[in-house]
Amino acid sequence: MVHRDVWLVGEHATPVTSTGEILLGPYRNLPWSYAAEPHPDVDDFIRRGDYGSQAEQAHDGPVFSTVGRFDRNYFHWLTETCAQLEALEALRSVSSLEPELLTRASPLPFQQQSLNLFAPSARTFAWNPADGPLRVTELIVPWQPGVPSGCSPRSLRWLQRAADSEISSTRRTRRLHIQRSVQGWRSIANHADLNAALDKFGFESIDPASLTLRQQIRLFSEANWILGQHGAGLTNMIWADRPQVIEIKGTYGAAEFVNLCACVGAMHHGVAASEQVEDSLYVHPKAAVDILTRLSTAERRQNQRGD
């Protein structure tokens, strides 16, 4: 869909039409997501009627904005923003439009790396909200399949194909434990006990945030078991071939990774954790061990049958 004469306003490049209407694309088209925090820049812009004024900043030609409320989160960036690049590829194949990609002035490393991988020929231009509202003559808003807490299998297959050159051909036998910081939000209070239990099953602890996107793709494409807390690191299951995914989860978050597993053919196993002081979690190692024991038994029988 092409929206003409649209302003991009505020920290999340909120689109405001020339009649003063807000488009909720940067907020996953969810009104509650927009309402969850104040937007004084947008409110003042609309209240003053600036959408009908001359632009101090303007950009001619079609634009696709990669900026939004959730773009700094690896999960949302990959499965929502990058997944929409398929639509831009299709648009270029049936029209003369060549949308430029609007990015933040200081993109995170994984953002720049993923654009280089998934849209290597696309032109980009950096935007800084401190410079004030930007008026674009054509805002491209691709149709995004799926639901708010999970994208579509089709869009994920497109990402997998686009990353095919980075997929490892090594036999998929690695067991990866996505380790978060041992302190702070969502840390595991008894992490030493859990790590000791996982060591017996041959897990290797990794920190995806310390790796480049290409390194993450290659690493997770070699995995058949992936264990981690509810968080962006689990997104990397999309690079594996139907892995076993063990998600440690407290009361926060929705069913994003249950849905993601369904989309990519992974098996999801949940380990419930109890909340502790200062948002840390306590995980009963036996809960994880019981699941891993069942998986080990099933895998051993499968190997004996030669499946």
C-alpha cells in the first residue's frame, strides 16, 4: 500500500497523514501499543495542525520505514521488519518503484547487518528524530501476514532462503543454551544449579548478543536442541532445522515463541519459572531435566531405528 504525503514524527517515526490521521504500523497496528507510553511530539504536531504546513524536511520518492516502537528488539526486527522486505522485493518485480529504506541515524549492529544480508541492493538514508518531522511523498506500507504475536510461515521461509548462504552444512547435533546476564532483569537466581544440570546433557552456553548476525545464523543452523529464557535470543531457532526448543518462562511475555515454533516446524517445550525479587527467576532444575531426559530417550530410540 502506498500512502502519499505522510509525515514521520517523533522517536518512532509515527506516520501522520496530511489530514492528521495516525497510521499505527510502527506499533504493530495495535492501539494499546501506541497508548502504552506518551507521545508528546506527535500530540503537539497534530494539535498545532502542522500536518497541513510546509515541510522543513522533505524526502521525494517512495520510502519504506524500518523505524518503529519495537525495531531495537531482535525478535521484532527480524520477524516483523525484515520479513516485510519480501513485499518490497515483490513490489520491485511488478513496478518501477524502488523504495529507499529509512533507518535510524545510529542503527544497532544487527540492524545494519541484516539489511546488508536481506536487502543488499536497497538504498538507505538515515533519519534523526531530533531534526524534526520528516515529510515523505510516498510511504510504502507492505501487507504483513500473521498475527501480532507471531509472523507467518511464508515470511520466515523467505528469511531462511535469503540467509541460505550462511546456513551451515554441518550435521545438526549441537545443543545450545542461550545464557543471559547472571544479574539484573530476568536473570536466573540459581543459574549455577541449572548450568550444572545442563552440562550433563552436553549443552554449550552461548551469548548471541556477542556474535554477528552471520555468526548467529551459522551457529544456530547447527543446533538440534535450543534452550533459553523467553527473550530475543530464541528468535534464532528460525535458522535451525526443526529443532527442539526448551523455553524457560516466568509470567512475563506472550506466546511469541510457541507461535514461532509452529511456524518453523520446531517442537516447543515449556519450563515454568517462578518470579523472585528484582525480577530474577528461580528455575527448578528437575523441571528442565525431566524434559531433557524424555528428549534424550526419544532421540536415542530414533537413532537406533535409523530414522
